[in-house]
Amino acid sequence: MAGTCACARHPVSRDGEALALLRVEGVRPAMPASRPVRVERATTTGLRLDVMPDRARVFVDGRAMGLARQLGALLPLAPGFHQVSVRLEGHATWRAEVMVGDRPEPIQVTLTASP
């Protein structure tokens, strides 16, 4: 007994060949255009900052990163050289060029009050 189905292009049949053709058409998904896959790696390097007073602002490569006390245990940065400064009104600004490698770089900063 053969009939037609509105969702298929071929007649429905008990014939094994016709059923196999329907199954192949139903299973074959449209192939998306291939694009390069970008794999994100967890950042495990950066700066471990210990800043006093901890309300000082931290800047890296000219960008404000936030208050030292809010940055947490690790400030994630890509490996390479970075310009770091720590500022607080009424205190001398601390500046350094820091090399970040494949391990976190510990930085200890104590700002001194300006006269």
C-alpha cells in the first residue's frame, strides 16, 4: 500500500529502498559554513597585588582597573610587558613596567604620603 506524505518528496511505501531514501533525507542536517573555532583558555597569569593603602586606584597600560581592595587575589593580564601605576590622592604615585610571564607576578606597593 503506497501513499504520499506532505512532509516528504517521495511516495511512502513499504519498499525498503524508498524508506531508506526517506530516512537519509530526514537525517541529513544542513551543513553550516565552516568557521575557525576560537578556543578560550583560562587566564592563569597576571599580577598578584598587595597595595597599601588598599583604597588606591590601580592602572594598567593606561586603563583604570579599579580599587586595589576590589581587584581580588589575581589581576588577570596577558603575558608581556605592562605599564602599572598605583595612585591615591595625597600620596606619591607608584609606577613601574612589569613583565608578566606564565606565572602570576607578585607586586608589593606601599604608597607614601605627599608633603
